[in-house]
Amino acid sequence: MNPVRERHTVAIVGVGAAGALTAVQLCETAVRRRVPLALVLIDPAPEAGRGIAYATIDPRHRLNVPAAGMSCYPDDPGHFTRWLCRHGEPTVRGDDFATRYRYGAYLADTLARAIVRAHGTVAVRRLRTRAEACRPAPAGRLELRLADGSGLLADSVVLATGPAATTGGWAPPRLRTSARFIGSPWAPGALDGPLGRSLDGRLDGPVGEPLDAPAGPGAGGYGPAGRGSGGNGPVGRGAGGPRAGGHGAGGPGAGGHRQVGRDAGGHWAGDDVLLVGTGLTAVDLALTLDRPGRTVHALSRKGLLPQPHALVPAPAMAAPEGLDAPTLSAMRRAVYRHIGRAVRAHGDWRPALDSLRPHTARLWHSLTPEERAVFLCEAGALWNTHRHRTAPATAESLDRVRTARRLRVHTGTVTDAVPRSDDSLLLTLSDGSRIGAGWVIDCTGPGPRPQDPLWRSLFDTGAAVPGPLGLGVATRDGRLLDAQGRTGLALFTLGAPRRGELWETTAVPEIRVQAAELAEGLLAPMASSRRPARRRPLDAHGLPLSTHAEAAAAHRTGLERVLKVRAGAEDAFARAVALDPGFALGHAALALLGHECGADVDVPRALADARRCARERADERERSFVEVVTRRVRGEGSDGGADALLGHLAAYPADALALAAAVPTIAFSGVGGLDPAYALDLVERAAPAYGGHWFPDSLLAFLRQDQGRHDEAAELAGRALAAEPASGHAAHALAHVHYESGDHVRGRDWLDAWVSGHGRGAVHRAHFSWHVALHELALDDPAAVRRRWFAQLAPGRVSGVRALVDSGSLLWRARLSDSWRGPVPAADVLDSVAREIVERPATAFTALHAAVALTAAGDLAALRRLRDHAAGADPVQREVVVPLCEALAALLEERFQDAARGLDALLPVLGRVGGSAAQREVVEETLLYALVAAGRCEAARRLLDTRLDRGHAPRDRRLLAALPG
């Protein structure tokens, strides 16, 4: 009998940002790799994720990195922005700066979700205490001694303790021992004095308004736009967090001697505050402490305040050549030249500095210890003030306070502090000037290395040693080095303690990468020691799947529903990845459905999961498919990923989901601009791999009708429907046969019967109703069109992309041909679709229909926003959707000649957006309307004659008869 294997235990000491990010990565990686894990989170804080940095409730304390750079996941940069959109801020953008409290809520929520998803694989415990010592234990384990007297055995320990506390070593002895000196401004209750009683004895709020009492404790907080409910009171409890130290940019203010008591204007110096340090912490405190009648002084050696971020970010730049210079001086010259180029090109130095971020650690490593010391002494403050910038709104608030002279910046150091009779301090500066202040607050930033009891125990035993230049601790790839320079114990750290090794390591964009690498390294040995995989299950067409039997069964169900165009495919794929979170194909299928079909899927998250899983556990075919989906979702390459998809099908013709995505059908928009003959050859070459299955016949039927070979298409569709009467692809192909051949009566009757019979479970049932309505429109039966729209296509019955593509386009076509009396309810359609889909669509096909719906609603402003989005999107959107929006805008502005010219030029290239000819026909009908409105009746007559040559349509005959002349 085999002994039960114990779970590997990882203890994370500190569950602020670094600890939470590590815990998220450990939970998700363990689940993907099916590695049992015990995770112990040790931190006395009431809420995980906030630490000190993100506990502040002051709404003026904003992140100093835009939302797009603050995702928990390095491979999913938009995750935080999407979280904000789902949590009360639907209009937030990636370049907005959220409040730090909101970010703390995001970290806590993301960690909680990761723990819930990992239940069963990862056993999580939370200990609300402190770890005070760590020592080796038998069998290579580690023992942590906790503040409550208990102990904990762990296989690995991650020290996520954040920045070291300030030491106050700069302060003169009389200042350090004064009750008016605050050495740790973010400690609970530390700011009660400076924020406490005003001159008339009332308790002051953060902006000077009197409060009867501090707000009670609660879980609320502040959003970017103002105060939320609950939260701790504004007296500094739980407020704020340490920021990267350093001294920041701005000029010196007026210093000088202040007399004891009130001056001639009634000013009381005892209410003033001196902040020592002018970095990001000082900026936060200056805004919190500001109020009428108070002067906040800020002092640093350089007298520099942090620079602000640009209101409108300039384009990104590539890093310059010559960075790998042999000396610090040569490297500095290369950087200054690069900054000069940025200023000349963009009028802004920021893109140049930002382009260095991915290379900072490598450049730091390339310097000698002496050069690093010179850099810190000569350029450290300048680097910090330009690299660690403030949000534009924060900079604006700071400028207002400085203009009002309630904030004064000084250059120098404090040399003496003398208590005065009113309990305030008279402070002497290094230039001989003096300042009177009631409080002195240490804002000099983190100390050189950790000093808490746990770290001291490691230093005392030699398990840890100071890092280079005394910064942080010595590490190698995040693992602690001992006094002999070895990585003997399973002790790891990330973030601020790695300053000596990496220099830039205190911001979330760096810490999240370290967290992912740490989780990868910790779990890799355990994943490789699992028992060999059993024989892999197969999909319905004989392709092996890198998962277990239960997840494979769910995947087969999802694939079958996609091929039949039946409801429930999304749920089946979601069940597959819930059963096996490491199943790359399941995540990729969800990403594809969300991107192409508007399924309720977080597409970037699913895609990131697919890519991560493919790296860890997938065969060559599965990795190829994930790459296909990646290129398709991101629109990579001049062809939007078409070559990757076609190459994949050449190697794996039996990949049914890839084949479905390549051919324009009811489920997918297909490869834009794919030559019909090539598409037909593609499906015919793939068909033998399916062994007589009905699916290739249904695709061939659709392609044959697209060639005008209606009899062959009808035969193929009939054969597929005989084998599978619920085949949505075959029914869709037959619907097109009837429409394109002008057989509108039979097409209407057959499809209406199918929709109410075998098509009852069709996921795109609204699209089949749209096809029936097209027949009714062609038959010039406006009453039937109106009835069907309200019964089967109106908002409430249809929503999302389907409403945009089907309901919206039908309304517009009915209006263009005078088949809809009165105003069309296009605004109702738009209200049923997420604004993100309408104004920032992921595909050119969706963008075309968004443009049509916005035109139907007369929303010119939104149409222009869509054009601006398309101009920065994939090549098809840039080259087809942008001119389409411009032509439709001309139509709304009644510039009918311009509209007609623009629409006419688009007809030859419309196929690039994908979809069917019947769907793209909406542009042709809009052109017809524009020609008539522009008085170009002869051109309109030629267009109608061409349409009637394709098939009989009473509506077109009516329109032709109504043309003058």
C-alpha cells in the first residue's frame, strides 16, 4: 500500500500586493498542472491584498501607473481595466489612473477568486499573525516561529514583506525622540495628530471640512470619482502605503524663520507640518494634510517633486541602440541622446524613459559596483522623480496647493529641532533657515534593507545577507543567498527586497512577473514528478486531447454543438476547463467563441489561459491551434492571422473547429478576403479526414451557393440534413440557396418550418429569423417584416452581437426600401449591445454592422468614435471599416454624392470583412439609397437591374418602377 503523499506546503509571509500576486499565481499554476498544494498566508492585516500601500481611503491617493499597467497578470494587461468596468466604472480606459483603494479591492477580489477556483487542489489557510523567526527543520523543511507563540512547518517560504521601514537615521537626536516626530506615517493612527483637532477643537476631515466624528469602520472606500460608503475614518487609520522613495522635481519654496504662536495674519505655526522627503509618499501626505490656514513644508536634499504623467501619452518608442555600453558614462550619453530624439519627435521625454523599463535590470547588472554607487549618488534622485511619476490629476491638485502657497518645497536637511512652549518645533535647516512646525513626518521612503524580527533572525543566522550596496537582500533569481553565497534553504522573496539585485523592482508591473516566475519555479519539480500520463482521449474526429476523459467528453459536446450551430457550446467548453483548468484547447475554444460569436467570455483572460496551458501541457497540434486563435483575436499580421489558420488546416485537416472558423458561415465570419475557389478546395481537401461525416458537406453547400452553383449547393445541404436534421450549417446554406436564387416563397415557408422544428435549439435562431425576414422584405411584405421583427428580432428577444448583426441591419434595410413606416427603433437595438462591442468591436464584420446600426440611429458622434477605433485596429478595419464610416457619416450629413462615391468604392473589397454576400448586401442597398438621394437615377437603375438579374424580388421591381425618367 502506497503512503498518502502530503501536499507540498508553501508559506507566504506578507499578503500585500506582492504576497497576493504570488498566491494568485501559485493557485492558478497548481490547478493547471494538477499539483496538490498547501498554501499558508501569514499576515496580521484584516484584508489580504491591500497591505499598507492600498489601504488608504483618501480618494486623492491615486495609482502612479495607468490602469492598463496594473493587471495582476503579465500576459493579460487589460485585466484590471476590465475589472473596473465590471465594478461600477464602465467608461474607464487603460490610460486612466484609479485610486489606490480601488486597486486594493481588485487585488483582494482576484486573490479570492483564484482561491475559490483552486479549491480541491490547493488548500489555503490564512493566519492573522506575524512571523518572527525562521530556521531549518528536518527533511529540508523550514520552521517559522509566529508572534502568537505557535510554529509552522513549510517546504518553501516566500518573504513578500514589501519595502523596508524608514530608519529615521537622518533626523537629529532631539527630533527622533520628540513626540512630534512621526517615523512611520502609514502606521494605523500615526496621522491622528496632524489630522486631529483644528483651532476651534473640531475634528478635521481630509480636505479641511469639520467632521463631528470619524467615520466608522467598514469595508467601503473611495472610487476614482469620489467617496464610497463605509471605510475607515479620515484620521489616518489604515491609510496609504509606502511609495518608492527618493526626492522629486520642483523648485525651492520660501523658507525662513517663523515666530512662536500666531503671526500678524493670525497664522499658527503649530498647525504646520514638515514632510522630510519629496517623493510619492510626500505627495500623498501633502494632499491629505492640506487645509486652509496650514502650511505644509516639504524638504529633501535635491528639492525635487515627482514629475507628472502626460495628459495624452505620446506614442511608444523602441529602446535605443548603444545601451550595452562598456561604461556608465557611455550608457548615460546613449540615454540622453535617446531622450533628445523623443523630445524632437514627440515633444515629450517620457516615451524615451518608458522604453528603458524592460531593460533596466539588465543594465543594472552590467554596471560595476562602483558605477552603481556613482549612479545612486549622482542620478538616483533624478531617475526616481522622472521614472516614478504622479497621475495628472494628482499633479494638478499639487500645483493648486503650491500656487496657494499652502505647500512650500525646500532644499537641504534638518540639522536641529528645538521644542517650543506650545509643543511645536523650531527646526533648523542646513542652509541656516528655520521652520516652525507642529509635526515632522518622515517621508524619505523605504530603508536600505528589511529590519523586522523575521529578517533580523535570518541575518543573524547567515541565512540572508544584505544585497549589493546594502540595498535589500542578496538573491539569485528570487532565492535568498546565504553568507556563503549559496541558495541552500527554500527561501524566496520578490519585490522591494530584490532592489540590490534588480534596482527597479518595487512596482506591480515588475512584481507580477516575479510572482509568475516564482510560482513556475516552485511547482516545476512537483509537476515533473507526477506519474506518467495515461493514454490521451480523442475528439470526435480522432485527434488526441491533452486532458482527462471527463474534460474531453465536455469538449466533444461543445464541438458538436458548434458544428450543429446549437446552443450550449460555450457552457460545454466552460465545463471542460472547469474540470481541467490546464486544458489549452478548452480555453482557446472559449476565446474563439467570445471573439467571433459574442459569447459571454472574458476573451483576453481565456486567451492568456490558453497560451499558458499550451506552454505547459499540449501537443504540437494544440499549440498550433492556440496560436491560430491568438492571431485571430489580436488581428496580428497583415492578414489578421489568416495564413496561420490556413497553415494549421493544411497540417491538421480534421481539426473541425479550425475548419469552421476558416469558412464564412452562420457561426464564424471566416477568413476575410478568402478566395471562394480556395475556400472550396480547402474544404474538399479536408473532407476525407472526416470519414463521411455530414459537417464538410454542410460547409461545401454554403460555398457552392456562394459560387452561384445553387443546384449543387441544395443537393449537398439536403444530404447533410438527411444525416443530421438539426445541422444549422446545412439549413443556413439552404436558406442562402433560396435567397440568392430568388425562390423567396419556398425559402420563407421551408425555413419558417425548420426554425419552429429542428431549429428550436439553434444558438443563432435569430439569424434564421433574419433570413425569413429577408425573404419577406424581398417579397415586399412590410407588414410581415414588422411582425417578425417584433416577435423574433426585437431587443429582449435578441441581444449582443446577434442584435447588432441581424436586428439592426434588418431595420436599416427596411427603412432604405420604404418598408418601415415611422422611425426605426435602432436606438433600442444599440441599447441591448455593450457599448464596447459597438464602438470598439473586435472584428471587421462586427464593426461593419455597428456602423450600420449607428447610422440607422443617426448617432454621428458614435459613428466617428467607431471610425477612430477602426483606424487603430487590424488592417481590415483600417482599410474597409474606416472608409465605410466616413461614407455613412456623409450620408447622415446629407452629402449624398460623397456617400455614394465612398460606398461604390467599397463594394469590390467588402468580402475582406467576412460574412456572407447576403449580409454584406446591406452596403449595396445603402449605396442604392445614396444614388437616388444624389439624383444619380441612371446609376441606381443599373444597380437595380443587376440585382434583379440575380433573382426575382418584388421590392426591387417597385423601387425600379419608382425611379424618375
